[in-house]
Amino acid sequence: MKDTIAALWGLQKLDLEIIEFDKRLSEIPAKKQELHEKIKDIEEEGKKKRDELTSIEDEKIRLEKEIEEEANKIKTVESRLGYIRNPKEYQEVRKKVELAKKANKLREDEVLKKMEQIEAINKDLEELMPRIEKEVKTIMDNLKIYEEEELKLKEAKEKLIAGRNVYISKIPEDIYKKYEMIRSKSRGIGVSQAKNESCEGCFMNLPPQLYNLILKGDNLYNCPYCQRFLVHIPEPESEEKGE
């Protein structure tokens, strides 16, 4: 029975480590997702600026095309002015030409504004893109750290599971099943130490007779309050001497 008790206690310690590993592993995906979202937000900032630039450049091209088309129309109309003999018609056509020229002048002014905007955005991008690249690189480095940590935790957990299986092989099946049932209902703890006449799982005082039986280690007993298996693990000699 002493071997069973020792194996049960060893199993419990490993299970607590596995719980901690699972907790740490469960936190990593959210941390990685948060970093991916940061990358997305940072890159979106650059995309918005580039989209703004593209939109203004397209508008500039459209205006320049309109200016060219209108200039050709004006040139064609002006070339016909000399052939108009009716003064009234001449004045009307002349007026339309002047209005067309004014409209084209407004387009040219708008093109100049677009050019200034393009220059300003390009300047912003010159400053923005290196910062974005730097921030993304930093985040990618942090992602790599999380991925490496995740891999190490998984590898360490696999070793713990292998050790767990060794302990399970030393525990009678009925006791192991009961242990699993208890720990499933008790925050992952199926075995507690009996120390200073109390259960360290629920901190309730144990009956003196039960406590003495546990100290002998000849049989397995359950806490009458939390139902966990109770074991007594003597303090290491070095600690006892230190005390």
C-alpha cells in the first residue's frame, strides 16, 4: 500500500503541474491573437494612407484628362470664330469659350491642390512605412517568442504525461478511477496531505484516530469532509535538521 500511496501522491503532483501547463497554454492563443490584431491595425493605417493617395492620384488624372479634352474643344471652337458673320452669334460663342476657359482654370487650380496633397501624403508615407515595418517586426518577434514558448510547454507537458502513465501503472484501477472522480469535482485535486492533524485540501481538522492511521501509511483513507485521498509525506531530513 505504501507504494500505491507514493504513486498516488506522485501522480497528484504531476497532475497539478499539467494543470498549470494547460493554464499557460490556454493563455497563449489569446495573446497571439492580440498581436495579430495589432499587426492588422498597424497595416490598416498604412493601407488607408495608400488608398487615400491612390484616390487623389486618380482624381488628378481625371481632372488632367478633362482639362485636355476641354482645351481641345476650346481650340476647335476658337478656330471657327473667324468664320462667324453674325455679331450676336459671335458674342454668344465667345462667351461660351471664356466660360470654358474659366472652368478649365478651376480644374488646373484643383490639379495643383491635388499635387500638393500627393506630395504631403508621400512625405507622410516616407515617415509612416518605416515605423510600421519596425512595429510589425517587433510584434512578429513577440509572436515567435510565444510560439517557442508554446512548443516548449507542449514538449514539457508530453514528458509529464509520460511520467503520469508510469504512476498510473503502479496504482490499482479502482483507486485510480476514484482518484479521477474526486479530482474532477475538486478543482483537479484528488489527493491532499494530512498535516498537523488537518486536511490541507479543505483545512478541516481530522479526527485524531483517522490522523494516526494516515500517519502509519498502511492504508488509504479519505477526508470525511472533502472526500480527497489523504496521505502523509514526511518532511525531508535536511529541512527537519534546519528546523
